[in-house]
Amino acid sequence: MTTVALNTRRRQIPVEVEREILARIDSGGLHICEAELRDTLKWDDRTNGSLLQLLDQLEQEGLIESAIHFRLTKHGHTQLPDGYKPLRRYGTGIPWEVRR
């Protein structure tokens, strides 16, 4: 197995953008996802740059915490065995401890 470390290019985050993102995350609570944040901010990567890289930078600076969520695509579902039935469906909560 090969491991590749990517070093994202750090960029200057305008104060108003950082504050808007932090406020939106705070108002969304622990359960705000990247898609919801992107929609709330009306974020367009082509004009504003990569939101995921910006969120990664905010996390590296210790301003936010994140949890990654995954779901299968239609193609992913086609890769499951015929007759596959999930044993259990889990809730949408994020399994992390809230630090106070």
C-alpha cells in the first residue's frame, strides 16, 4: 500500500469570509455537512476557490472540527452482491465527543 501526503497550498482567507464560514458552522451545529454549508454560503469553487481546501485550512488552524461522511453512488450500489440487504441503518449523527 502506498501513502501519499498532499500539502494543500495555504492562502490568505479574507476575514469576512472566515467569519461567515465560522458563523454558518456554528449555527448549523455539529451536523452541518459540506453540501449544506456550500448551499448556505452560495459557494462556487470556480469563483471562490476550493471550499474543501479552505475548510481544511480552518481545521489545521484549530478553528473547526470535521467528520467525513460517505454514501454510495448509484454505481457503488451496483457493486453490491445480488440480493444484498443492509443489516442495519444508522442514524445521521456524527459520532464524536463535544469538547467543552
